[in-house]
Amino acid sequence: MNNNLSRFADSKVYFQCPICTKSMDIQGNSLICRHGHCFDISRYGYVNLLLKSSPKTNYSKRSFDNRHQILEYGMYDVVLEKIIQFISDTPSIRNILDVGCGEGFYARQIQQRTERNIFAFDLSREAIQIASKKDKRKAVKWFVTDLSKIPLKDGSMDCILDIFSPAHYKEFQRLLSPNGYVVKVIPTKNHLREIRTKVQAHLKNPDYSNESVVEYFEKYLKTISRETVSATVQLSSEQRMSFIEMTPLLFCVEKDCVDWRTLTHLTIEADVLIGMY
Ligand SMILES: [Zn+2]
């Protein structure tokens, strides 16, 4: 079995068919269930388990490339380190699912640093292609799927990471083992405040607060920890351009109307919520 396939060798323990929910096992280059539903493993080492075609989103390949650069530069390391610390301190966590993993920065880093068994998916096939190509260790199980029907077995995950991404708490509950954890990372009102100040008048939601997101989380989960992580980082002009291109905050803003040259620093700030059902 070549390297890109071997990470899927234990698939029947974890994956279930998105059509009939039976176990899926690896056969040749594919994952296949006993009803013969068959999904090819790409040569980069991901499986597309989405039953419809991947929808077009605001995230182009270029915005994933920009995001990759920003993350690799370490701008969000304050978030990464907090998550790694929690996982490292919690030996009961073996199987981890990264939900809406984008270009896969957190999943790759966490795999490398903690050696846990990592699953990661996104709705965007382009994102997963980038993620799997960058996975030099060929260790993360990448797949394309929809948040509402994740093709993993009941109780198969010990921890779900939901980093700046939408949640589906009923589905998370189905997937988690007893005493499993949800780690949810959400921006605070100070997040990117240097950009917010500049474009305040153009923002749909200028007085952002994350309280409704926290309330929704607490409707389903018992919060065992809530911590704010924060860092102000310096930007080179190249990093500034990459950031402006990729941040969802500016998707609906005419970026050319703003003088960005005075944007030399950016505050990254997030609440890291850890909860249990
Ligand atoms: Zn099937």
C-alpha cells in the first residue's frame, strides 16, 4: 500500500458510507461499503465523500493560498498553541476531527506535534486538495464532506475542533465518544480591530460580539473552560496584502477604497471554549 493510501488502512473502524451508513473499507485505491458504494482516494491522499458537487464559495484557491501563507507565518500561533496544550494535557484524546479545516494548517500542525490520529474535512474540494498536498507526513485523513452529515461512525471521535468555523452540535454529539470534547474557537470583538476601525462604516456588523455564539454553544454543551488568547503581530506589506485578500471580514467591502498602508499591526484574539455534552 503506498503512503497516500496507508493512512486510510483502518478506515472501517471510523468511516461510514455517506449513502447507506455501512462501514467502509479500503480496496485498491478506494473506500467501499458492502453495498458497493465506492469513493476513490485521490493520489494526494484525500477522499471526496460529498454526494453532490462542491459548492462555489467566497473562498477561491487564491484565498486558501493567502490563508496558508498567513497561518504558516505564525500569525495564529497563539490559537494553535492553546489547542496543542489542551490535547497534550489530555491523554484520553486519541481520535481528533477538525471540522471545516480549510487548507489544513491546524490539522497538520496538531498531527505533527501531538502524534494523535487526525481526521479533517472541508466542504471545499479545493481546500482539501491544498491541505493534502501540503501534508508532507501523509498522516492526516483528509476528506470532503458536508457539516450536516459527516461520514464517520457514532462515538468514533474523542475531540472535535471547530476553529473559526460553523458548528453542528447534534452531529458533533453523535460523533463523540463518551467524555469527548468540543473545542470551539471564535473571534472576540477585538479580533482584527485594526481592520475593523478602518472599515467600520462598511461593515454589516460593526459592533461584533460573540455572545450569541457562546450562548448557542452552551445550549448543547457544558463549558469546562473558556479562555481568551490574544496577540498583536507586525505585518510586512506582503503579509498585509495576503491578509486583506483572504479575510472573510472584507468579503463585502470595496478594498480599493481604503488606504491600507497604515495597517502595520494586527490583533489576533479569540475565545477558546472547551465543552462536553
Ligand atoms: Zn454504502
